[in-house]
Amino acid sequence: MDFTLSSEERAIRDWVRTFVDREIRPLEAEALRRERKGDRALTREEMQDLQDKARRAGFWGVLTPEEYGGMGLGAVMAALMEVELGRSFIPFRFGGYADNILFHANDEQRERYLRPTIEGVRRSCFAITEPGAGSDAKAIRTSARQDGSDWVINGEKTFITGGHEADFALVFAVTDRERGADGGVTCFIVDRDMGWRSEPIDTMGEWGPAALVLDEVRVPGSSVLGEVGQGFALAMQWIGQGRYLLPARALGACERLVEMAVEQANNRVTFGQPLAERQAIQWMVADSAVEIEALRWLVLHAAWLVDQRADSRHAQSMAKLYGGIKANEIVDRVLQIHGGMGYTRELPVERWYRELRLLRIYEGTDEIQRRTIARNLVKGHVSVRGSLG
Ligand SMILES: Cc1cc2nc3c(=O)[nH]c(=O)nc-3n(C[C@H](O)[C@H](O)[C@H](O)COP(=O)(O)OP(=O)(O)OC[C@H]3O[C@@H](n4cnc5c(N)ncnc54)[C@H](O)[C@@H]3O)c2cc1C
């Protein structure tokens, strides 16, 4: 069993590490100042500048196939890069990406949506959740009825990331109520100027998703992504893609947070001794370090299975569940070690405390991951002996 990185993996990982240290972390103090005033950490232009800088060095489209100009890297490499990016709270990601399901686009859709999205010219959002259907995505009620060669969509979507900024949405709608998720849900690519409206939703994080309203929105038949009736499988493919990347990012945050906690514990003296000398503090640091290490291998194992084209769903659910729970416990301990300063908005700890909470909710809540994991076990699809058998 070989746990070492190849020289290429190490070189790429180290480049990202240096990029984060030199280009991203210096922006943090200003980003915190802006967010305290209710502004975004980075303007769109600043994000673009950073992405352009990375692109000039060849870092663009991490998972995007080379035929689209991307790096076409594998999941393990993407996870290693995500860990490095997670070490800063600045919401940077490399340019050159598109929703994975957009690669199912036909020739016309490819030119109109996929390529411009990869180039950063157009912005998409993924819209399945509704006020009455979140975890139970099969319960969506947004409908699309056929009218000649067009479809007419009616419904409401909620909590859609990027929904207020997107200029087109991937909307999941019921096209055959009898069949429901089993062949009766279709994905439509719907331009904003076809008539949907959005309203931002305030959240405890630094930026909000949006609610979308589709009221008699008429779209041409050519707006169907993939096949009519195959939308639910596409939705599951979209949701399944990030379950190792989200905890990878949280892992990077946890590494940085524990480094901050160690520094604080070494410097802060109470009752004549540094906090670092206290067993109560040492145990928090020790438990966090063990959990970080466990999370690292859960994430990398899940990513490795993706690269092997093996069934990675169980491993991804475990990484997502463990990452969500442990990242929240770790940030709470780190805030505690910082005392009152941890609670202020001068440090990023408080920001991470709010942001990491989301990991236990979106792209499958803790309970839904547990449901998946338990079902796989009780039905005998997997064994607790893991992938080594
Ligand atoms: C900031 C943010 C961004 C998001 N981005 C997107 C996006 O881009 N696109 C999109 O489509 N959606 C998005 N979502 C929606 C997100 O995926 C849902 O919020 C999530 O799936 C949970 O659904 P819900 O909020 O309806 O909660 P519910 O499904 O109502 O669940 C409420 C609680 O009950 C629990 N629960 C539900 N069913 C069971 C069960 N069977 N057994 C035990 N417990 C259960 C849940 O785990 C949860 O704790 C986003 C959400 C947020 C907050």
C-alpha cells in the first residue's frame, strides 16, 4: 500500500499551496473588513484576475476534459488541490469549470451553454430543491407541460446557489406525474430571459442562495438537457459529484484552524502558563489532529474510488458525513481556544464557524448520508470491512 504522492501530484499540490500563500491569503484581512460591511470578500473582477493569473500558469479547468482546454485531472488530484484552497476562507476556485451534467449537452447546447460557461462568460445554477422538497427530491412539484414543440414550466425553486447571478438555470421539472422520479422528471436549460425571476435569501453564511419563480415560462423543445424523463438521474449525478470535494475543502480549513489554535495556545498565557501547557487544551488539539487525519484518508479514498471508476457513493457519503460533523466540532474547539477573540469578526474563526455549518445540510444532510450508509449495509451492498474486503 503506497500512501506517497507521485512527483507530479506533489508538484501540482505545491504549486496550489504557493498560490494560496502568495495570492490568496494576503487578501484575507481586506476580505474580512468587506464582509463586516456586508460586501463580498472578492469582487467579480478580482476573482477573474486571480483566475486569469492561475490560468497563465496552466491552472484552469481542474476536472474539465482537455478537449475543452481543461487540465482533465483526476479526483485524487482535485481533492488534494481543494484541501489547499480550503486553507483560506476566500471563496476562490479555479476558472474553467461547468456543472458536470452540462457535458450531456447536444452540439447546439454545447456551443450555447457549455463552452461559454467553461470560459466564464455565462453562469449557471442547479435548481432542484423546492419549498416542499429538499431531502426528498423525488417530491418536486415544478411541472413542465408540452405545448406544441415548446414546454411550459411552472413552479418554485429555493436555496439555489448562484441563482440570483446566473443567466441560465438547470431546472428539474415533472413531465410525467405518473412516473415521477422514475422516468417522469426532465432537466431543462432555462435562460433567465425566458422569464424566470429570482430573489436572494439571507443566510448565516456570507452570501446567499436564491429562490426562483417560474410562472408559465415557455421554453423550446431544444432546452431539454439529455433525454425527456431522464432528469432525475442527471440530478443525482450532479449531487453525487461533490461529495468528496466538499469535505476536502473543509479539511483544508480544519488544518489551518488547528494551526491557528496551536499558535494561540503557545502565545496566550493564563495563570502564569501558556494555554498549550494545559491538558484541557492539549486534548482539544490532539482530538482535532486525529480527526483531520481520519478525514484526509476518507476523502482521498473516496476520490481514489472515483478515479478507479468504482462505485464510490458509499465512500463519498462517509467522507461527507464525517467531514461535516468533524469540521464543525473542530471549528468549535478552535473558537473556544481563542476565547473572546474567537467570537469576534476580526479573525476568520467565526466566519468558518458559520460557513462550515452548511456542510451538514447541503448536497445531502447528515441524516441523508447516514440513511445511505445504513441502507447500503443492511441491504448487504457493502461490508464494514471496507473496500479491502
Ligand atoms: C446555502 C444553501 C445552498 C444550497 N444550494 C442548492 C443548490 O444550488 N441547488 C439546489 O437544488 N439545492 C440547494 N440547496 C438545498 C439543499 O440541498 C437542501 O436544503 C437540503 O437537501 C435539505 O433539504 P431541506 O432544506 O428541504 O430540509 P428537509 O428535507 O426538510 O430536512 C429537514 C431535516 O430533516 C432531516 N430529514 C429529512 N428526511 C429525513 C429522513 N428520512 N430521516 C431522518 N431525517 C430526515 C434532514 O436531514 C434535515 O435535518 C442549498 C441549501 C442551502 C442552505
